[in-house]
Amino acid sequence: MSETVNTFEAQQQGRPTGPLVHGYEVIIGFETHAQLSTQSKIFSRASTAFGAEPNTQACAVDLALPGTLPVMNKGAVERAIQFGLAINSHIAPRSIFARKNYFYPDLPKGYQISQFEIPVVQGGAVEFFLGDEKKTVRLVRAHLEEDAGKSLHEDFIGQSGIDLNRAGTPLLEIVTEPDMRSSAEAVAYAKELHKIVTWVGICDGNMQEGSFRCDANVSVRKPGQPLGTRREIKNLNSFKFMQQAIDYEVRWQIEQIEDGHEIQQATVLFNPDTGETRAMRTKEDAADYRYFPDPDLPPLCISEQWIEMIRAQMAELPRNMAARFQADYGLSEYDATQLTQSQMIAKYFETTAQISGQPKLAANWVLGEVAAFTNKQGISIDDPEVPNPRAVGEIVKRIASGEINGGGAKTAFQALCAERHNDISDLAAYVEKIIIDRDLKQMNDTGALEAIVDDVIAANAKNVAEFKAGNEKALNGLVGQIMKASKGKANPQQVNDLLRSRLAS
């Protein structure tokens, strides 16, 4: 755990304010513990696998038995470097491990090995969209440390136990400036950070298992005043609870101030059953932990050659991929960012775009129909139930060529959703069969369409008169009648152009 200090007035000059809550500005900073994806612990060879029987994965080093010494896990350092590269931060060529002293039953050494004055990752930023607005949250640092054990409380038998399986598990603690101004912005930041650590593969991001744990430092103030006293909401393990906890804490602090009470710095927990936060302990400051350099660990030295070797081995980063999507496919920054929320989504889009030859239309379909289907079903885009991207690309190709219109394309997509087709080799023929079997081909017979337009005009004198009188909306009624008469197969743009031409003459 790190302490996001409460003296950011200089950095806050010129920072945008967020929406006021009852006349107060909300200030939020985050501390996130990302469990690194190593197979062994940060200073020992004990396993980090989740779900083992209590105290079966704690070796002599983890138990702090006399005479044991920590040995740095190279894989943990490499993952810290990867994160630093992913967020454009400074990788310290020399960083120091420190002892953070506090007493708790699940901390076997009586101190936690962490980093204090000189962390391995310094600075950087996380960019994301909140709606259509681009946001940037600055990072203070990301440092390596070991996790503590876990206290187990069995209320039904009135006993507590200690499980030291987690003791020594490698963590990367990621600390932000207090740049967020609403719970929605905080959740959007947390989701983007979650995307980054899972994208580069340094953390599995499993919030239920504790692999990605967020602490939110929340305070309120009147605009233009100094930062208020913060309270830290610990161990938020879902994005839903994160927003609920912050919203409740903001309301509680404002009520306390309005009633004439002072906010006391504290660590609080969120109870999802009641929707409330409650104080757990008075919040400590750095001095309370009596940090000093760990004498058992030498400085961590990272050469530029090591950094460049790791950079060369990393997959394309999401921000670089988004920039490529803008340059190569002509997408907007917003669409490119949404399509790089995960490697699976990005891969799905690129396959769809390459098959169809229509990247912008493919992007609309992946972010529209495909996303709507996955959200409704509660599945990820790589689930077997999701239509094959090559098949979706065939649909998009036929929209662009005029073979089917938007309505027909949606019908074909729904057929793909309802049928298993991922093992079909010739998806182009399969999509064509769907279109033919369901009679979805767009009407391209101009003469037949002209006849339908003339019939609709003759049968809807009121709409025609209203349109000629300047009511543009009256045209929509006529278009709807024509689409109905053509059984939805007419080209909407062709209908619109032909209808306007007829009415003008």
C-alpha cells in the first residue's frame, strides 16, 4: 500500500473541474494492486496458484523463518518494466526496496517489503474516453511489493485463522494523482487500467480472486479551495461496487461537512449489502510505517539494454494499435480506442475489415450489432456463440455492394447468431445461402421501384401535401410505406432520391 499524499495544490493548478455535487467538487485518486502473472512469488520459489488449501503454498521465506533471505524474482521485474513501457513512464535505472513496518496477524515478518523513495516505474499517464470526452489521469508511480497473507473469520464458529498462501505474492501498486472528478470517471480509469495490464499480460485481472484490487482516495471541497481530507475506500473488487462506494462516500462527506463536522482521515470498507462505507481504522501516513531500506536486498538495477529487449518482445500496445487503425483504416480516435479495448475485439475488427474491404462500415458493425449481441448475451467476443468475423465481413461486403440493405443485413446477422457456423469453411457461400433462402436481396429493378413509388404517392395525398408545404417529416411516412410495399428490400437511399424527384416534378 502506498500513500497518495494530500499536497497536490501546485499540480492541480489549471486542472479541469468536474460536475459539482451539491456545490462541492469531488477529488479522487487511485491506488491499484495488480497481482503479477509470475508462477512463483516475488522473493521465493513458492507457487502463486489460486485456490490451494490454506498454508500449503507458503515456504520458509514466506513464513519469515530465521535465517531465510529474499531473492528477487526476475519475472516480476520484467512485468513492471512492461507496464512502464505501456504507459510511457520512466523506468528507474536504479530503485530501492524498503521495509514498511506495521503489525497485523497475517504479516509474518512484521514488515512488508515494498518500494518507497525510489520506485521502479515513475510518472506516465492513462488516457481513456468518458462518453465522447477524452480524459487523462496522471500516474505518480508504480512500485513492486509483496502481498500479505489473509485473515479468515469463521463467524459461525467464532474463530479466525490465518492463510499465508498469498504472503509474498508479487504485486505492482499503481498510484495516480488525484485527477478524477466523478465516480464515472474513476470507473472508466479503472477499466482502462485493467485493459492495459491484461493486454500486456502482466496480470490476469481477475477481480473476484483479488488479482486486481482498487483503493479509492475520496475527498470533497468547494471549488477553488484547498484539497479536503481524504478517506480511502479499500479493496474494491468490482466496477459496479466501485461506483456505488464512491457515490456513497461523496454524499456522506458532504453531509458531514454541511452538518458542521470535520472529515477525519481514515481507511473505510464498502458493504455491498447495505451500500454504505464504514470506517475500519484511522488512516496512517508514511511516517507511521517507519520506512527504511531493506538490508537484505541490493538496489534493483535495470539497464537500457534490458528495457529495449523487453520492448522488442512486447505485443503491439493498445495506443499504438489505435493510432494504426486511425492511419490505416481512416477511423476516428473514438472508434479506434473502442476497438482496442481488448486484443480479441481488435482481432475481430481487423478480420471483418479485411474480408469486407470496408473498414469504417466494419467498425460500425463491430461496435454496433456485434457489441449489442455480446452485451445482451453477457459473453465475450471470442465466445463460440458470436458470429464468425469472416461471416460478418461477408455481410458488410454485401451492404457496400448494394446486394442487401441495412434491414436485410440485420436479418442475416440474426440468422448467424442463431446457427452454428464456425466450422464451415466456405462462409461466403454460407452467407449467400442465408440471403437467398430468406429473400433478402435488395431490389435493384428501377422500373419496379418506380411503380411502387408512384402507387404510394397516389395513395397518400395527405403526406404528399404536407411535404410540399414544407414538412420534411411527412417524407418519412412515405418512405416507410414504400419499404413496406417492397418487403423491406428497396434501397433506402434510392427510395429517398426517387421520391424527392417525383414530388418535385
